[in-house]
Amino acid sequence: MTAARGFARYLSGIDAGTEVPPLGLMPRRAPWCQPFIYSSADIGALLELAGRTIVSLLRAATYQTLIGLLAASGLRIGEAIKLDRRDVDWVQGVLLIRESKFGKSRLVPLHPSSMTALEGYAQLRDQLQPRPGEPAFFVSLNRKRLLYAVVQLTFRQLINNAGIGAGAPSTPRLHDFRHTFAVRTLLSWYRAGEDVQSKIPSLSTYLGHREPASTYWYLSAAPELLALAAARQDTAWSAARPRR
């Protein structure tokens, strides 16, 4: 449409009756950005570097736990920052994500190891900062909720200092922990021989996607995952092909 609009403008100089398509006539999608898939070594390096280089004990623990939670749950960074203390169900091992993207709320069950890490952080946080200024689960040194801009800056420093993603087609982002979680989950299902088609809606609900179609996008996010999906499809076609 952009090319047609430019050509129409050119023609309008010759023929006054030429109609130039208006801007916004067709929806424009943001350019696709290839996700960076973190390895276990990448995540371990980030956690180790945060603990070793961030001077404040509370701040180091905050970023170690925040990064660990993103990697283990696939939460959006905004959802993790928005967590309040009351949103953690210690008995059931579940997080309540309140009114996230699209205004949806959901429950996110966590592995016991993740709950243990959150509990350890909560105990240290309450010990070092017994009088918080806000009910936020993750707190800054000024006793308030974390700010995205500060988290993004700190994360970028850790990524650069750890040398993660050097030479990669796409720069590692906070949101790529979510991509990594989804891709790893799908990979584990394919390798285990699970019926991925029937399980994708549950992953979609867990991630808080509006519809399963958004989750299917991850099938093309990693070459290994795409190869497994293609191989599974080839096997299905071969089984369905009539024998002569």
C-alpha cells in the first residue's frame, strides 16, 4: 500500500482525477523481531553476575529472583513488577496475575523450586526492609515498586557484562525470557512424544495469550522446534497415506 500510495501521488501530478489512498487505510503490523532463546548457561551466568557485581545484598537478590522468575514462568516483565505480596499463594504454590494484557487475570502455578526461591527472597526482603513503602513483592532500595526503566537498564548492563548474545542476530531482551519459556515447553512436549496440538491451549492459558493462535507462533521461533514439528507432521502424513 505504501508503494501504491507513492505511485498514486506521482500520477496525481499528471491526472488530477487520480485518487491517492489515505494513510491508515490498512492496519500496519510492527516488524517481526527474531527472539533470542536463552540457554541454561546464559541464565546461570546472569544470576551469578547479578549476585557478584551488584553491591547491595537486597538489590542483588531482587534481580536474581526476578530474572529467575521470568525464566521459570514465562511472565511478562510488567506482570512480575506488578506483583503484590498478597498475589503469592504460598500454600498452593500459585501466583495471581491481576488484569494484565487485554485486561485479563489468571493463576500461574509454579514449580516447588521456584516457590522456594521466592520464599527465600521474601524472607531476606522483610529482614533488610521491614517497613516497605508499597505492597509490591519486588522492591527497590527506596522501599517502592521497581520501575521498568531501571530494570531494563540494569538488565542491559548484566547482559553486556556477561557477553550474552554477542554476535546474535537479535539483541537479548527481557521479553525473550518469555519466548524461551514457551519454546522450551514445546520442545519438551515434542521430545516426550506428547500430543502438542491438544496441549497448546493450556500453554496459551498459562501465558495469558488472548487465543491459542498467538501461541502457535512459537513453533517458528526456533529452528529445532520447527524441525520437530515438521517431522511430526511428516510422520502423520505417512501414517495416513493409503498403502498400495
